Amino acid sequence: MKTLFHYCCLILLLTLCKPKEQPTYVSCANMDQIQATVSMESLMINGYQLLAGLSVPIADLLDLEGNTQSLHDLIEGNTKAIVLDFWFIGCAPCEAHLPHLIDLKNDYGDEVLFLSLGNNGPEQLKDYLQKKEGYNWDLYLADNIKDQVCVTAYPSYYILDKEFTIQNLFVGGSTDKFYAAKDMDRLRNEIDQLLSQ
């Protein structure tokens, strides 16, 4: 009986001391492999589901005042999903998506963390924000993270769970109002699937 007890204790100890599995991060190699096997049209419509399971690197985000904030420290207790929006001033599809993105953020509240990552200088982005009514996203510079996750086209939307594991990625979009709304419907569906898990 004593031996069985000691054996069970040893198994429990080994289980608790097992090293935590390290996440596999998204990289440009991942993107290149997917783009080589799937058409760009398919990627725009269906997203990069093949990236699901990879993690976004822990990165320091730079705000418009030059302060750094760890991406992973932005999660709050009620957050169940994260959307990273990479865009730049003058990007026509980014502009077409903006009203829908504002609606999405308002609809989901604090269940979904929406982070806007602008690929412009801080002064340009500050000027831009002053002219945009209703823009209520947390805005950071894209510089510190875009190369780590291999952003090469705009807009790019990463949909992550609260562990920063990629669920999907949508790249590009339409400037037409009808199709821009369809683009955002795909994003909404992906968020809804994640929240229902």
C-alpha cells in the first residue's frame, strides 16, 4: 500500500513539474508557405486558417506618446478575444472598413480587445485621429510588431484568443461599401465563433 502511495505521489510530482510547452510563433516562413499553396483570392475570403494554433510573439507596443506597453499586459479579466488591426493613412480599404470596425468594437464591449496598429508616424496619426469622429480604438504604432508577424498587406486583421493564439487572419479588403460590409461580416463571424467556445 505504501509503495502504491509513493508511486502515485511520484506521478503527481512529475506531472506538476513537467515543463510548459513552448508556443510556436507565427513567422514570415509560415505566411510564405501558405501563400505558395493557396490563391490570394481564397485567402482574402477565407482567411489564413492554416495559421490557427500559432502564437503572436510577445511584443512591446509603442503608443503615440512614445510609451511602451506589453501586448500581453493589455488583457483584462473579461477579455475573451483580441483583434489586431494593421492599417495606414491613405489605405482605401482601411477607410472603407473603419465605420464597421467602430460598430464591432461598440457591439462587443470589453469581451473583445480591439487594438489599432497604424503604419504611420505618431504626429500623422494624432492629426488623423483629431479628424475622425467615433474612433475609439486603442491606437499604437505598428513598427514594433508588424515585422514579427509578417504584415505585408493592409488592412490585416489578426483574430486571437486570450492566450494570443491565432484563430485566423484576414488580409486586404474592398473599397466598395457592400463588399466592405461583407469583409467585416467575416470578421464578426470569426469573433462569434471564438466567443462561443
